[in-house]
Amino acid sequence: MGSLVLMAVLLGFQSSPGNAGNAAAGMVQIDGATRPELVPQWSVWAYVFRILAGGPRQLPTPVLRLVSRDEEALVLKEAAAAQKSDAACQARLADLLAKRGDASVDALDARLRDITVECRRDTLRARDRVLEALNAEAAAALTAFAESTKAGTSISLPKKNLARFLEPE
């Protein structure tokens, strides 16, 4: 299950059925093309790592021109590791939901939030390791590439869950 799909499930977990008729009024649209500041860094870098770890496994040309072979290898290694970490996080979340038993909604929601934030922090730590290991020009180029991906981000979620979606940064 993709992280955005699972995120939609998690964010909707506490939705009350009585609000179904008023859903549009209680929603917020995050459009990275017009409000890129609302796209959280954990989301941006998770997407960048998915791009780098998949397909041809190569860096964007503006970055590739600025890195050494060792730096390129390190970035691709971190991207692959981030994907494994993300898969493990998704499995933990799915397992928690599958084994929820008679846990209260509040207890389950708190545990879901804890795992989600922990996993997002893992992504941000991977970003930090990559940027610290690169030469300054390459780090700036990779950051610019990451920021450029925000324009393609669009998500709708309940207004009450916006702060939680933005966690931890």
C-alpha cells in the first residue's frame, strides 16, 4: 500500500460519520503548485527517494553533473535504504491496524501517530545524511530538485488533520 494511500486511511481514522454530508466544507486542499509551503519536507523527500531508488536509479542531470562517483553512490544507497525503511514503516502501520483488537480509538490513534511521525523523522534523517555528505553545489542542486517536486503535489484532507499531516516539519 502506498504511503499516501495509507496516510489517507490514517487521517480518516477518526472521521465521524455525522460529518459525511459536510465533508467539502471541512476539507483543505494542498496544492503544491500554488502553496508549496504546505507540502511537508517529509513528503517531498520520501518522493525524491522513491524517484531515485526506482526506475533507472540515477540522479537528476543538474545534480549528476555536480557529484563525484562516490557521492552519487551514497545518494542512491541512501535512497534505497529510505525505501526499505518506508516499506518497514508501512508494514508496522498495517500490522497495528490488523491487530487492533479491542484497543480504544484514542489509544490506536496515538500509536498510529507515533509510528507515522517516527517514520517521517527517519526520512528527514536520511535527507540530512545525504545533504551533509554532498559538496555544497550538489546539495543545493538536489534540494532545488526536491523543492521542484512540490508543484506536482495535490492532496485533500480534513482541516482538523492539517497540523498532523504537517508533522514533524
